[in-house]
Amino acid sequence: MTTEEQLKNIKQSFRLIMDGAIAQSMRDKGVNYHLNWGASVLFLKNKADEIGLDYDLAIALWKENIRECKILATMIMPPEKMLPEVLDLWVEQIPSVEIAEQLAFNLMQKLPFSGSKAFLYLSNSAVFPQIVGYHTLSRLFMQRVELNERAINEFVDQAIAALLSNHVSLSKSAKQALIRFSEMSLMHKRLVLSATSRVGVSIL
């Protein structure tokens, strides 16, 4: 079966399970796609398991302005085949907080260059790349990935600024990353407590 035929079949399967209530709820929250079938993430995970890893299909799915296609693309992209420049393009094209989170959880944390890209996205002026960066770092901290002193200082400074942001999802993603960082050791916890106390915020 060609990639085009696979894509067509996948899109047809979304029509069969359309959840109008979920789709409407997303529209009410300002999440607008060309198409949004309201499929659950669990449904999409099962679909990804059924398909398996497939680079060409992932690329084709991402190009669709359809919520389910973009999430599925992050699930079936083989991490070892994902190129840094393709990741940058995907991150530039993120349409919502949900897709930013799914990209970080399903794919970016598994990439060999995830750490360097996460830091690059933290310094992006747009919100969605920053959210990808913080969620990726949260996952790396849970895996006990260590940072050098310069990276630690950069992360804490950036995260404190994001924590104080008016964008709720950005603030929450930075808070989560700081909490995960603080859980790595007593030294890490003290660094976070010191940084947050200086700005009058308590997260631990």
C-alpha cells in the first residue's frame, strides 16, 4: 500500500469515530484545525501501534491540518530517522498547546539531540516552541539527565521568566520542568528554592 493510500485509510478511520462533543469543546477553547475529529489520545496510540514506525507516513500525516494526523505523526515517526531540520520545521508549525505536548512526549524526548534542541526552543520568542522545550526537559530530568553549570543557570533563568509569564500553559510547563529538576538532588532543589524565592514565588 502506498503512503497516499495509507493516509486516505487513516483519515477515513477518523471519520468513523468522530466525537463531536470533544471537537466542539476544543473549538470553544480556541483550538481550531481545518478538521478535528475529536479522537482520544488512547485511540491514536492504538492506531500508532497498529501502523508501526513509518517515516514517510509520519511526514505525510504532519502536513495535514488535522489534529489527529499531527498527533499520530509524532507517534509513528522513527526517532532515529528524525532530522534536526525536520524537527525545527514541525516545531515552527505547531498549531496548539496539545500538539506541542504530544510532540515532546511522543517523539522529542527520544531524539539524540533532544537536549540541545530543547534549549534552543526555550529561547524562541514564540510560546509553542518554549512549551516543547520545557516538556522535553521535564522528561529528560526524570531520566536523570545532568546539565553542566552553564546550562543549569540558563535553564533556571529561562524557566523563572516563563513561570512568571501571562501564558498559562507556558507557565505550567516551566513550573513542571523546575519541579522535575528539583527532584534530581538536594542541590537541585536548593537551586530552585533560591531562584523562586528571589521572585517571590513558591512552587515546591
